[in-house]
Amino acid sequence: RKEVEQDPGPFNVPEGATVAFNCTYSNSASQSFFWYRQDCRKEPKLLMSVYSSGNEDGRFTAQLNRASQYISLLIRDSKLSDSATYLCVVKGGAGRRALTFGSGTRLQVQP
Amino acid sequence: DVKVTQSSRYLVKRTGEKVFLECVQDMDHENMFWYRQDPGLGLRLIYFSYDVKMKEKGDIPEGYSVSREKKERFSLILESASTNQTSMYLCASIPGTAYEQYFGPGTRLTVT
């Protein structure tokens, strides 16, 4: 079983739509959670951290459910420029310095 | 602005060749990482280093080695390249205990 699992998509949505991605992680000792965005043929870049209380950054809302070990990302009022692959990222338990990446969910926003 | 650079964007090598991938960061970051990214598998950690001359194996170190002689430079070495090492290689760095990883632009390596 992968440590971090995501639906690969693609999610094809019209402009203005609301879309949500989920991600599950297997290591209950995981400490920190993030969403990264990766454009085609580019490197990943941090989109937002995910906090236990949930957090919002403009049109983007991230939530964490530790009991069920899943993380979500909600994008409201989708823009064409939101088209990208969204990577769910987890920092493991004690001693794990590196991040563990999901394989990503591809979003295509259509005009 | 943090900058992580990689020596090549595209590289084509033959089976059995020794391959060096170089990564340089200009922000005095302690931690540096090498990943490979393959379709459907996501980013997988090969090796990382948290200090000069220090290294730790990641999840898929077989067939690779690394070198960190200076803080700003982290090299990935394929001792004898094989076709299953054809992939996108991404270098990343972070300062201290911060969590945001800054990635280089990647090197797309093809082994024929």
C-alpha cells in the first residue's frame, strides 16, 4: 500500500466550478501535511500547508482529518490557470526528515 | 528568492555509462534531496543529505550514490546507468527544520 494515495484523475471541470480532491495517508505518526502544485514539465511548488483546524487561502481551502487519515483540497470558482497536477504531501513521524509525495491528481479546467 | 539549479534539463546516456547529476542551491540550506518522478508513481526519494559529507538513503537508493562535499552542492551519481533509470530527476533543498522544499527545474534523463 502506498504511503500517500490520491485519485490520479483527470478531473475535467468548467470554469467557475468548485472541485475537491482527497488524499489518504497510511502513517498515523505523520506530523505535517501540504498541498503542492505542479504545472506540466515544471517542478512542484508549495501551494499551502494543511492545519488541523483547516485553513483557507483565497479560493483554496485545505482540511485535515487525523482520525480518518485524510486530507482534502477544495478549489472554488475554478480558473483556467488552476489547471495543474496537485500533489498531496506528508511529513512522516519522528526521524523522517524528508517529505512523502502522493502521485498527484490532475485538474483540467475548461473554458 | 531561493534558487535551486540543476546542471542539465535534458540528458541522454547509454547503458553502462557513469552519470553525474549536479544540484546547487544558493541559500545556505542544510538539507538537500534527490527524487525521481515517474508517471503514476509520483516523486520517490532516492537520497538526502542534512549536512556536508552526511547522507542518508531514501526509499529507492539502489543503483545510485551521492556526494556532498560542499554545503551548496549535492550530486547524484549513477554508477552504471540502466534503462530503468530513465526518469525525471528533481533536486530539492530546505533550510533547517522548515518544511517547504524548494525544487530545481529537474533533469530528464534518458538511458538508451
